[in-house]
Amino acid sequence: MKNPGASPISSLVQEFASSPAGSRFFARYAHHFDRLIYKLSGKRTTLTSMLTGLPVLVLTTSGAKSGLPRTNPLLVIRDPQNPDVLALIASNWGQPHHPAWYFNLKANPRASGVIGKQVGIYIAHETQGEEYDHYWNLACEIYPGYALYKARAGERHIPVMILVPESVQADNST
């Protein structure tokens, strides 16, 4: 497993993160470290992004049950042909259940996100069919660990959520 665009250190971190032991560690602790580094860096970066070289979206959703704001740093996939559209892979590190942010987006598809200095309001939808295949394959090219998470997830289907900027959504409806 190797991401061709990754540095040697990034490749090692990605390889560890996709291993069973690494996945358990990162599932439990990465979001805490990401939030700390995000705050200490003046909201410029996360530890995950620094170590892996992969883009991270700091996503704020409304809780599915509580309606309260929930913020999670997540790897984000950008399609080079449509860079305004973001894809999130609900792999949950290969665990047998979906991540909470997935249920939040399903219940309340409007969310905000920050990547570096780019801030946006997005409308989410779950992919199916060819759209799913396109973004799943793109995600596996960018971070090969997703294929390992899928194998570990067993029977669980790993959803792919698409975030479309609200302004693009409004432009398409006119």
C-alpha cells in the first residue's frame, strides 16, 4: 500500500494509520490531537494533515438527536475535475459501525466546513451507483488505507457523503 504522492514520513504514518493497531489508536485519539493542533495553529492545520500530507476538513454538523453543533476533523477527498465538491468517506477506521458525523449529516444535511483558510457552508448527500464508485475509487487512490478499512468493516457498507457548496446548490436551482 503506497500513496504515490506522499513523502516517506507521510507514507509511514498512512501505513500505520491503516493497520489494525494504528486504526484503533487513531480512532480513539486522533480527533483530540487534531483539535488541539488546530487551536494552537490558529486554525491553520491539524496534526493529521501535518503527519499524512492529506487535506483535512474541519466539519461542523448539527447533532442528529441533540441539534447541538458537533465538530470533527475529517480527511476530505477533492475531485480534480470538480474541486468545489468535497467527499467524505464514512469508514470510521474500519469499525463495524458508522461514525456519528454520518448520522448528523443524514439528519441535517446543511453543515459548515473549513480547509485551511477556505470556509464554506455545504449541503450533503449520500452517493450511490456510479457517483459512489467514482468517489470511492478516487478516495482509495488518495489514501489506500480506505481499501483496508473496507475489508475490516466486513458486511458494513462504507458510505460516501458529498458536500456541495450552498452557493453552487443555489446557482443550480435557478
